[in-house]
Amino acid sequence: MRPHWWKFVAVAVLLGAVAGFTGSRDEPIPAAASSDKARSAWDNRVDRSSIEMLADGRRIFRDDTFGSEDFWGGTLRLHEAILGEKLGGVGPGLSPKQALAAGLKVDANRLPRSVVEAIQARKVDLDDPATTVELLRADVVLGVHGVFDAKKQLVSVGIACAFCHSTVDDRITQGIGSRLDGWPNRDLNVGAVVAMAPNLAPFADLLGVDEDTVRKVLNSWGPGRYDAELNHDGKAFRPDGATGATLLPAAFGLAGVNLHTYTGWGSVTHWNAYVANTQMHGKGTFYDPRLNDPERFPLAVKSGDWNTRNNPDLITSKLAALHYYQLSIPAPQPPAGSFHRDMATLGKVVFEGKGRCATCHVPPLFTEPGWNMHTAEEIGIDDFQASRSPEKTYYRTTPLKGLFAREKGGFYHDGRFATYGDVVDHYDQQFNLGLSADEKAELVEYLKSL
């Protein structure tokens, strides 16, 4: 029988092809494989989806109130406090100067150039609540959206994610500038803004106290803080008498990071659903049976927040794009001249070596890949805030990039460490690192450089 020589040739060709595909990684990919001509219809669909999700997510983050105007305006009547008695509301009203002092921000890029120039020339009356109403009508106040009737009268307000998680660069004046999405607004006094509302009965009824007590709690928070567990566990103050509110966290630099919030309640999109439904008081669906615990979360059981169902649902269809946008926001780079470069270079060596910082803050994520949670005992602090989470036990290893953008108000969840140096001193003592004064100073400069 004649040998089937053609079979051997075919095998040789096949082996050669396989060898070509599994060759050195240093070999260049053929041009045709990386060109647009080689793209499939699915590749193009993925690209279109990416563009659409980014745009939709940005719009949702900045402007979507999720139907929350029914609560903030319809129930609490917050818009009436903004209007003031002269404009058909109650009290003295809220002037732009007062709004800016409370930490509210204005997006200058949505203002007509003539208005920007008038503000810079001090020709706009920032002491008149009517000007605040006009700013709301122009939709330029970050995260606060006015609802106007056919007569152009302000009849309600709603809030968006950008209310707490965007700020501005102050390029026009303090509080007015270009938007910085994802940066926590550490100037915003959320409690004081909410305390303006004429009707706080919903909170008072839930907490089982009077409205004056609610206002006392709200005004105890201070700038840059918010208590996202109060309406579920009722713990307004820490055992030492300090507020139970925590610092507003960054919404940037979250890609690749496991869990969200200081105590790791869940993923970013879990927290988005939690906040949109139970804190912003939008209309959607939220389910977390861990909150169905009358001992630990009596108010969540009382209100039914652990199993929220609204029809129509104005939130759930937006969670995917919102999540996509948030994960797309990079951590900002520190400003030029804000740290000493040579010292930062030396500080990197301390960070990755003697300081043992990189054990938990693993570059380039600067948190642990995987389970990035630690007990209060491990990090040398009390467990008050950790005990308020469903897991009861842990604090998350916070990503460190862009620390300069959240320096105001201090570090850690409650701002207990006022400076970078205070944080370094704490860990030096906690882990007996034996850092010298020079090493501490170098480490501080490295942290500033991230």
C-alpha cells in the first residue's frame, strides 16, 4: 500500500501553524489582526455599547433624580425653604451666597458667558433668593434639580448623585467652576440643607423623636459628612458623643476595587441601589434581607426599606450605565508642586518596604485584590462604624489614589486623623514599625503624590 504522504504534509503544515500562534510574545501581531478590517460586528457592537453606557451613565450621575422630587419637594417641602416667603415659600429663603456657604456648587459650563462675566464683575445679586431660583431654572446647581410648573413657579426639587459626589474647580469664584465628577464634596453640609425643610415629620416619625431633635441630629453632621445608616439603625451618635455621620467618599478610582463604602456593604452597584432608594428617596427596587433584622436594623424593618418595591421603577434600569460611568472615572492626579518629588521617591521605598503599607494597599490599585477587609482590632481603632454594617466586623482597605482630593475633613471614615502625618504615626505605633522622622516625612510626600 502506498504511504499517504499528503497526510504527513498536512500535519507538518498544521504543526507549523500552531507553532506560529504559540510563538514568542515578543513577536508582533500581524497587521491584519489588529486593523479595523479584522473587527467583527460584535466588536463594533461592544464599542457602541461602551460609548452609549458612558454617556447615559454620566447623564444619570449628574441629572437623574429617580423621582426623588416627590419626597424632597412633595413631602419635606424643601423648595419652599429655598423660595422664601416673598416668593411664595416659607422663611427668609436661600440666597446664592448662603447656598454656596452650605457647600452647594454651580456648574459654570452650563451658564451663559454673559452670566459668568456678570458674576465675575459682581453684577449678580448673590443675596437674593430669586437668583437661586433662576440658577435652579438654568439647571446649573450640581445635583439639585428644580421642578417648575406652567407658570414657571418652583414647585419641587429633587436630587441626583452629583449632589454629594461632584464638586467644581472654583475657576470663576469659590463654588462656581467646571464640574469634577467623582470628587467628594467635602464642603457640602448635607444635614444643614435637609434641616431647612419645613416638614421633617417623616424622619421624626421613623426615629420616634420630635422634629427639633431631628434638626439637632442633622446639624451635628457638619460639612462633608452624611449618615447613610441612621434611618435604618437609629444610631445618631457614637458612644463618645461624636456624630455617627461619616465623610463623603470618593466616587472615582473604583475600577478593580472590591466592595464599596468604608465598611464594605456590597459592590458599587449594590450601594447605588441602596442610596438611590433609601437615602435619595427615589422610586425603584431594592432588596437586602440582611437589613430585615429587628434588633440591628429596627428602622429598616419598620419602614420596609430592606425590600423596597415601586411601580413604576425609575432606578433599576439605570443602574448598569451608572455603574459603568463610575468605574470609568479615574482618580485625579495631584496638582504640580503639591508634593516634594525627591522625597516622594524615597517615600515609595518606605511604602513598599519598612512601612509595610503595600501589604494591604497593593499597587496599582492601592487596596487588596480580593477580600480587602480588616477588623477594627487589626487596624487599631474602635468598631462602631464597622458594627453598623450587615457584616458587623470589617473596615475596607480604602484605595489611596487621589488622596489630595479628599484631604479636607481628615482621613479614615470619620476624619479622626486630621493629617497625613497623623495616619503615618498611627500605623507606626500600631505595627511597631520604628520609622524615623525622615522616613515618616518621605512617606507623607509619597502619599501626596498618589
